[in-house]
Amino acid sequence: MGLSVVILAAGQGTRMRSSMPKVLHPIAGKPMLQHVIDTCKSLRADNIFVVYGHGGDQVQQAINDDSIQWVKQEQQLGTGHAVAQVKPFLNDQDKVLILYGDVPLIHHDTLFELLEIQPAGGISLLTNILDDPTGYGRIVRDDDNRVIGIVEQKDANSHQLLINEVNTGILAASSAELKGWLGQLSSDNAQGEFYLTDVIGFAANDQREIVTASPNNSNEVEGVNNRQQLAALERAYQLQCAQVLLEGGVTLLDPYRFDLRGKVTIDPDVTLDVNVIIEGTVVIESGAYIGANCVLKDCHIGKNTLVKPNSVIEQAVVGSDCTIGPFARLRPDTVLHNDAHIGNFVEVKKSTIGSGSKVNHLAYIGDSEIGQRVNVGAGTITCNYDGANKHKTIIKDGAFIGSDSQLVAPVTIGFNATIGAGSTIAKDVSDDVLCITRVKQKEIPGWQRPVKSK
């Protein structure tokens, strides 16, 4: 028996007040629909069907995934009508799991349990208990506590409105039976729609077993209909991520001010200050300290490295015992070896900085290879771009680059060479020399400063 998942993603989401389809709005930098698809993959689903409608072209372009089978719902006539669009593609021997593209936080463990308890020929239904069930379909049970139906808010009587067990819309059923029940749906209700919830009553009438499960966390089954709900789920997701890191031995100075928008591997005894944003795939080794307001994207941070506040590190590899920032930027293809120092307002791009080397103040290093124990003075820039092509700067071990120097690539600075402050170096410099290109200092006596015209 295989598993087919049907994800309903056809709604317009008018309350989002957006030209973008609702299911494409992001949680943690990833479309809500993609969150649901990734969870399906973790269940090893044999088929994943996405029912699309409003903004379908946008949805398909944004979710570029060969594992998805797209099914169009021409008219949005209700959840039952949406699932019915998939009937021709369902194998009668499969289990079918119904999910929603705007319910992004549903967890693998919850769905695995729901599939495990699904009875042969019957339905397993995910329900939730709410203090205020307003707006939700109510779970109706008989005197023996067996589920016999679901009644929507607008169709419920005064007694049913008091029920606080509500429908999440998520269910698992046997394919052959589900297709039969879908064929019995009617739009004779207050909304004039084909409710998927009606299949519960059909199953009960057929004497099929209906069992229920509940999520471990209510956030798992929260849907998004407006920007407020989107923001609430974003914070709920981020707090869940923060709790996992805390349990793993990471110190978060404020778990409520942390954002993970990708995947991160963090060793114990790492500290993250407030407002750290992690994107893409990031590795942080033990003892590292990431200061406030830093952004780390697709990078590796070595042991005991200190990243000071307001620094941005993207597609870079940083060794152990390094110091970066504050207000530093490491751009793609940057490599810092152990004990390298990058200071405030320094930008490094596509360069290697050797062990013990320092670029501490107001500098730009691009397309460069810097050896060990090199000191690069304040205001130094590597002039790597001639307007058409990029060129490389090589600075060998032990060199000292004076402040406000310009290194015009391609150029090589020799071992232990010293570049005098304010120099413009356009030719290779030998080992163990002092190189100065400043003009001779002179004084003009009797100099009168300009004065403002009256």
C-alpha cells in the first residue's frame, strides 16, 4: 500500500491583501507550501498532488519541484470539490492524506501517527481542542463517543456551537472508499460549497471506523488567512527552532529575537546574541560567539571565533580563533585561516586571509591571496577591477601594508615587504624591502587660505 498526499493550495487568500498567492507567502524565508511539501517528503510519500487554482502560474514557477504532480481546480467550489479533482489519479490501494498549503507548521510526527492509526476502510482525523472554537467545524460524537460527523459553524445549531473539539481538515483515508464518498458530496449548505468534512458523515453511515488524533502543539494546525496570522506563525516557528538549539547546549541571549531561515548545525557552547539571522546552510563550531544583529548565510564559523555586532558573512569559511567586526562584511568565496582578524568597516570578497593576519580598519580586500602574519593598514584597498576584468593581488607572509595604500592588481607584494602609508603600488614588490610611492613633501611659506566673498 502506497501513500498519496493531496495538498490543497488553490485559495486566493483575499485577506492577505497581496498580488502573490497566499501559499507562497514565506515562513522562515520559505513559501508555506514548500514547508508542507518538505514534510510530505519526510513521510516518504509515493505521490504528492498539489491542487492549484488562483495564481497557478506563479505557484508552479515558485515551487520548482519535479516530485510534485499539479492538478488544477478551475473553479473554487470548496474543499471537497478540490480533493475530487485528484480522483482520477489516485490508486485504489493507496492511503490518501489530505493537507493544506496554508498550514505550514504541521509536523512529521503528528502525521506519522495519523497514518499509523488509520483503520482499514476507515478514516483517521486530526482534531484539536480550543477554548474558543468560533469559526471552526465542530466534531459531532454519539453517546458512545464515536465520531459521526462534522458540522460547520454556519450550519451548526446552538447545542453544536458549544462543542470545543474542532476539525483541522487534516485526515487520512483509504483511497477507494474516499473516492466513493467524494462522489456523494452535495453543495446543499449555507456556503453553497462541496465540503470535504461531509465524508466523515458518509463514513459513519457506512459503519466505517473513524478515529481521531491531536497535534502535540496547536501551532501545527494553525492556518494563515491574513498578515497577522502569518507573523504569529513566523514567531511560533522561530521559537520552536530556538528551543531545539537551547536543548542542544546553545546559548541564545533572547530566544524570542532569533531567526533561522534555513538549516544550521551549531555545537554546544556557542552563544548567539539578539537579532542574529541565519540563512541557507550554516555551521558554527563550539566556543564561537555571534554578536547582536549579525547575518550569517551559507557559511562555516570555526571554534572560538568572535563575530562582533552588525557583521554580515555570506558564503565564507572562517577558521578557529578569528575575530570579525563590528560592521564587517565577508562576501562569497572568502576564506579566513585560524587567528585571522577582520575589523570594523572591512569588506572582503573572494580572498584568502592567512593565519595571524590582520585587516582591522576601513579596508577593501577583493580577489586577493594574503599570507600569514600580514598587517593591512587602515584605508587600504585592492584595486582588483579594471572596468572589464578582475585581477588578483598576492601579499606574501610577513608583509606590512601601510595605511591608505592602493594595490593595483595584478600585483604581488613580497615576503616581509613594507609598503609605506599612502602609496599606490602598481608593480610587484620584492622581498624584504620598503616601498614608498608618495611624492616628496614640500612646504609653501606665506600661504593664504581662501576667504568667503562678501
